[in-house]
Amino acid sequence: MKHGLKIRPKGSLDLVALGALVNRLDPGVIPFRKATECKIHVSGGEFNVAANLADCFGLNTGVVSAMVEYPIGDLIAERVRAMGVKPFYKRFQHDGVNGPNMATVYSDRGQGMRAPVVFYNRCNEAAAQLKPGDFDWKAIFQGGVRWFHTGGIFAALSKTTPELIIEGMEAAKAAGAVVSLDLNYREKLWNIAGGHERALKVLGRILKNVDVLVGNEEDLQKGLGIPGPEMAAKSKLDPSAFFGMIDNVIKVHPQIKVVATTLREVHSTNRHSWGAVAWMNGKTYVSPTCELDVVDRVGGGDGFAAGLFYGLLSGAEPDEAVKLGWAHGALLTTFPGDTTMATLDQVKDFAKGGSARIQR
């Protein structure tokens, strides 16, 4: 096992994700202050991974989340079903006025040298009210679970969500699952949740249970409080700075077997150079790099995580798993919305170094 992970050969669920479900309003290239209409995408940093694995990679996945009984909740629940993800909901009644609500993320797409802008309405969010004891983990995991995934976005939502994450992780470990965390350090969320100091304390406790960590250099610095690399990277695609920090991660959390991230050089909103890297059980792996013509960058990192996890769950070699993640994340940026519209064949072709020649 070059990756050092003990992955159950089977289980009724290949992956269960714990996190908030949100609806993202997207006015395309128009900024919100001038928008007259929006597309509605259904998302959630943790859910996206489960959705991608079910829809593109054909795995059996579930999502553990809050669901509010009102039309926005119905819309989100319908998209969860459409992506083939099995829901495990704690249900909340909406009072018709104040909530509780399903969170809304607002993000225009930007264009050229104009960057995308992201902001939230997470006021009285149902998912933030989730707490230990809300879910029957034994029942959720009863047919066996191979992988449990959650993230830093959900951890930042309230005082009770980190406790629920730890409860879920401990139950997943007891059921024999690999546990992964996407640090997804969102400054706006942590700033109102006790700031950087609290983030370090909360994430430090969560990380004790983690086998697989997804996070870039900035996530590692801010989420783990690990000092930046001594050598500045020559470019955003240079993995040496990221690899230079791994020793410090493993010193603090020696049980972590895999640390992985995407590498992205943003030339403009619609033009990125794209790569991915992973450290697995003491060895380093680097993907090829490619130039992306980006339609919608949101969800690219979750796309990478899903492809990487699929590779590991399906028994691929570590370098192959990294390539599958890199390829799927790249394809994901060519679709609107946060979740996949790719097929497994497209991912495998691109991972082999496929091209954009027309398929007739």
C-alpha cells in the first residue's frame, strides 16, 4: 500500500460526506449590483465530493446534512437526488418568515481581468444548528462505509458543528472508514466565528482524526498555523513550497497518510494553468500541468478531491489517483455550477493526456 491507507474492500456506502447544503445564485458574467437574473446551483464543499463520486464515478455515496421543509429545501433535495446521492437529513420546519434557512452563496463568474466575487447569506442557517446526537451514525454506517469526508467550511459555521464533525469522524473510524478533511479555509467565515485563533483550536482537534488532508499552501498556513515555506515558490505551479511544509504537518499530526492539493496559476479569470500534487506515505507525486479555459472555477478543488478519492478507492496507483483528480478538477472548471457534468471516460482520457479534438 504505497498510500499507507487501510481502505475497506467494500461497504454499502463508498463515501459519506458531512456538511451544509447551499444554493448558489450565479448571475454569470454580470456583477450582482447590476444583475437581473441568476442561475441556481446546488452546492456545498463537502456535498460536492459525494455528488461528483456518484454522478461521474458511479460510486455509492451519501450526504449527512440539514434540510429545511420549504421550497428552497425542496429544490436542493431534488438536485441531491438527481446527482444520485443518498440523503441523511435532520429536518427543520421553516416558520415562513425568519427560517431556519438553507444558506445562499452569491457569486458572479467574473471575466478576464475581473475576478469572481463571493459572499454569503448564512443568516439563521439550519446546518449551523446541527449538533452531536442529531444523527444515528450506527444506522447510517450499518451496511459498511469505506470513506468519510468533511471540511473546514462546515467546521466554521457554529460552536456545535465541529463537535458533530468529531462525533461523525469517531463513528466512521469505528466503522473502519478512511477519514478525510478538506481544510477549505474561508477567511470570511472564520472572521465571524472567533477569528484565526479559534480556527486553529477547532481544526487542531478535528485533525487528530484525519487520514487524508486536502489543502493548499495557504490552507495549511492558516488552518494549521504552520509557517510558510522558507523558499518562496518560483511560480504557483512549483510544488516545492507545498512539499516543504509537509514535514511540519506530519510532525504535528503523524497519523496523516495523504496530503494533496491543486496548483493553480491564475492568468485571468478565464485562463488558468492547472496542476495537482500529493504526498502519500512519505513519497511525492506531481500531475502534468495544463492550460484551462475556465467557464466557472467554483468547485474545481472539490472536483480534484473526488477524482483522487475515486482513484484510491478503486485501487489505482498513487500517481494514477493524482492524475484522475487533476483531470476531473480540470474538466469541472469547463462546466457551469459546482458539481460535475463529466463522464468517467472523459476523465480517464484526459488523465492519459487526451486532447480537445472533436469526438465524432
